[in-house]
Amino acid sequence: MTVTLVWLMFSSGSTEGRRLGFFDSLFVSVDQREDGTTGLEVGLANPAPLVIAFVVVTFLLLATLAVYDMLVERRAQLLAEAE
């Protein structure tokens, strides 16, 4: 998420406008103000893709840990049978 926001900030140079990233869930808005300063807004446009990504990553992590535990248990079983 952080990488996406940084990429959006610097990808188009000084181009004004609103840019969306990470499945249109994050936005960066750049505009020139009347006093000559540049305004920058960063925020969350749609939380659904972030929630889905979090759930998928959590599921993959839990699946990896389950497979690892099964492999450790199988190794211990094989070592016990070898003795």
C-alpha cells in the first residue's frame, strides 16, 4: 500500500490531477493553489480491495504455516520410526 502511494506521488512528475492505484482503492490528488503552492492529498477511495488483499494474504500465511506444521510432524514421525 505504501509503495503504491509513493509510486502515485512521483510517477507523473508535476502533473496535476487525481491518480488512483491498488485497484482504485488509494488516491493521490495534486493541485496548484492560487498562492503558488502545490497541494497534495492522499487518501482511501475504496477500502474493499484492501480488505480483500488482507484476507487473501492472511489465508496464504495460515495455509503456509499449516503445511509447515504437517511437514515438521511428518519429519518427527519418520525420525521416530528410523530409531
